Amino acid sequence: MSARFQILVLHGPNLNLLGTREPGVYGSTTLEGINEALTELAGELNVELKILQSNHEGALVDAIQGARGECHGILINPAAYTHTSVAIRDAVAAVALPTVEVHLSNIHAREPFREQSYLAPVAVGQICGFGADSYLLGLRGLVKRLEK
């Protein structure tokens, strides 16, 4: 049985360091662990994932643009680019794919500069503060949105 939906999963800068980077803030789960959990859930939901992590804004923009015509939706943790990247925001708006923004920590309960998300106004939803489960909740929410 072929997958119902193709979803692009993007991990932004420094997320390759998960597991060792500020575990008190981001938890001890590695990026590999998150990707494994996402892949397992994707199998249960009968969706296919295309997963990319990059520390480079342009690579993330290229991936978003490349998703048009290939993917049905985007699950993204833009990490630090959440608060700075008009380019990522504009790419998501341009491709017009349902996009869910996720964060491991609650960005609204941290430093004031982290409270602003450039992406949130063009995303269908934002999930934050549930650690690695934010990704799983985001994937479930995105698939439900695509089913409508």
C-alpha cells in the first residue's frame, strides 16, 4: 500500500547537537531518536517522510521550495531561524503547503526574543514545550489537517 501523503520534515540549526546540547532545555533525545520516532509514527499513519537537518538558512529555503509538487505538507522546527528568518517564512508562504511549526521547548516561556515567530502567521499551527513529543504531536496534527 502506497503512502497517503508525503511530508517534508525540516530540522533547523544546532538540532544536530540534540542529546548533548543544553539537555535541561532541549532534553536528552538525539535527533536520530526523534527521526526514528517520527518514522515509526509515519508508518502507523501511512505517510512517507522526507527528512532534512541543516544549519544553513538557504538549504532550508531550497528544501521548502523543492517540496512544492512533491510533498503534501511540511513539519518544521526552524530552531533559531524562528525568530530571525523572513526568508523561511516567505518560502513557506510561497509554496502554500500546510505547515506545522514545532519546538522542543516552550518558546513563549523563554527569553523575550524567542517569543516572536516569523513562521507562525503562515503556519496552520504551532506546537511547543513537549520535548521530542512536539514533533509527534505536530505530525499527527498535520496528517489530520491533510485528511480534511
